Amino acid sequence: QQVHEVYKIYLFSLFLGYLSQFENSALLVSPLLSLVAAFMLSKCLQMNMKKGTFMSRLLKIIYIYLVLTITVTLNFLLKMFVPHKENEHLLKFIEVKLGLNTTKNFTMNWLLCQESLQAPSQDFFLRLTQSSLLPFYILVLIICLFSVTQVIFRRICGEPLKETVKLEDGRIGERPEIVYHVIHTILLGCLAMCLEGMKYLWTPYVCMLAAFGVCSPELWMTLFKWLRLKAVHPILLALILSMAVPTIIGFSLWKEFFPRIMTELSELQEFYDPDTVELMTWIKRQAPVAAVFAGSPQLMGVIKLCTGWMVSSLPLYNDDDLLKRNENIYQIYSKRSAEDIYKILTSYKANFLVIEDSICNEVGPVRGCRVKDLLDIANGHVVCEEGDSYAYSKYGRFCHEIKMNYSPYVNYFTRVYWNRSYSVYRVNTVISFQS
């Protein structure tokens, strides 16, 4: 019944996500929705069937098959009747991430280069270990996992499940919520091991499970049952440890991190980028109200938030159309002609173009992950011979060439503002071809 309530929460959350994301149809055709609905339908069918030995055993055998069949059927029907766009870029990303495929696509390679989509760094595990979180989480997870496995084995052997589990039984794995959370934390952990950005889902689970375990007499009692402890009364020792261990952990964390936190709070500093502030001030004072700005998605997000002016793209990576738009606008840092860039910008009705020196002159520590490198690979402007890479294009890099102020660049674009970090060009509505 508790799991049934969780399924209802999932459905309600998906519905809220659908509304808050401007009726995002991708959520309606997601496998999660079909799977949760299939579980609920299968559970209702299982509860409404007449109770009987043969029928109950038959339902246990076909339950998984029934869930999978209903899931696939519902997902197929939803995709037939709900207008949506396939998230093919996600499937391609997973293929490339797992090494099942290779690609020269700019968007795929750019996503693979993002730090949040890399495997977790050693520093991440070091921080979790220094806070005592990871060791206790592993201890609690191992005990719960072994206890759950023990319960499953007993059920397979035909041993009935106890209606009420007492503390002295030492069977923490017989609690349904433990089984549920163990499965979820393992799945989220596998996801976090592949993509560091998913640690925001896994880390709260780690904190919750570790805190529950060290404070739970049932977990210690389960461990003592396995160790067959007889020197001290196991129930008394479990109660003592469930209070003593959290106290010791809390004291050690306070002693280790409290002075450091207070020192950091006493050294409050404000991040101030004068070049960005000057750019925002110029946009507010000089740019027309109906102007549309084009540039890197990150900068466009800042412009939209700080000024309210319209922008051609935003840093959102879960929409195929926006990803394609971002890739096209990123061509301002590629080796394309002025005419090609002009056509791209006018197709998105952009009036102003913002060039960032930090991207144009980027010298990244990771070779091949700079924006201009990824663009050259995607556009076929890089030729690899015997391990060496050679850039080839009959046009220079646009972000460099446009600063030279010679034809044909001055025919399509006019510089209206610049500082040490940014150069703003107006996209000419009337092209004057002059030498």
C-alpha cells in the first residue's frame, strides 16, 4: 500500500512537471509514466483477483511479464496519440557515452565535454569520505542489501513473511520500505557513477540512508544476529550504538568543519565582472527595446535575466530544437564565411551579435573540448594524419576575421560596442557591398 502511494506521488509529480514546463509532451510519452501506470494497473489486478493458492502463484509468475507488457503497450499508444518529438539526441548521447558509437556531431561532443556529464572525480569521493558519510553509507547499504537478499531467498524457499517484525528478530530486510529505498539508491548510484551532474539526486539518498542506518537499532541488531554476539545483550548494545554513533559522528563533524565554515563565512566576497556589467549597462541604455541578441547560450541567459531583452537561444539542453539552434549560433566561432553566418543570424531574426573573446581565444586544458575545436571537427575543417591534426578551411575563423573590419564582413556587420571581453555587432538589414 505504501508503494502504491509512492506511485501516485510519481504521477502527480509528472503532471506538475508537464504543466510547469509549458505542457512538455515528452513527459507524457516518457517510459517512467508508462511504467508507473503499468505497476498500478497490475497491482489493482492482483488485488482484485480471487485469493487462491494456484491463482496467487500464477500471478507471481506472470507479474513481471504483465508489467513489462502493459508498459510497452501504454508507451506505444501514448506515442501514437500524443504529438511529440523524439528525444533522439538523448539516445545518441547514451550510445556515445557508453562507447557504443562515435560521432562528429557538435552537440554530442559538446555535451560529452561538459564537466557535469563526466564520471565523478576522485575529489568527489574524497569529500564524502572526509565527512564520514561514504563509509557509513556503504556499511548501511551492505547490511540492508544482504538482509533483503536473505529475505528474498527465504521467500523463494517457501518461508512465509512475518506480519510483524520485532527488534530481536534482526530482519531489517523484511520491511518493504527498506527494499524500496535500497533498490532506488543503487539505481541512482549507478546513474551518479556515470554522470557527476546526477549526484544531486544520489547524495540526498546517501545522507538519508546513512542517517537512518546509524540511528536504527534494527540495523545494528541485524548485524549482531549475523555475528552471533553473546558477550553483551545484543538488544541493549544495538540501542546504545544507535544513539552513540550519531553523537560521535556529529561531534567529529562539528570539530572538523565548524571552524572552517565560520572562517569562510567571515571572508565574504562579491564576484564582480566589470566587462559583463558594462555590457549589460550598454544594452539597457543603447539597444532598441525590440532588439534580439545572438551569442553563446550562457551569455544569452545572462542577458535575458539581467536586461529582459530578447535572445535567440538559451542554455537549455533537453530540447532538440534548442540544441540545434545553439549549434547553429555557435558557428560564429567556426571557420565559416560571413555570408553563412549572416544567413544563420537572420533566420533567427537576430539584430545584434555578441562575440566573446574568452571563447574565440580559448586555450582549454582539455584538447579537443574547446568550442572552436568541436566546431572544426563537426564542419570537417580538421584533417587527422598519422596522429597529427591539421585545420583546413578557405575561410578564417569568423570571430577573428570580423574584428579586422574589411569586406565582406563590414558589409554584413557593424561594430557598435566593445570592451576587453565582448564585441557587439549590429546585423545589417541593408547590405552595402563596398571594397
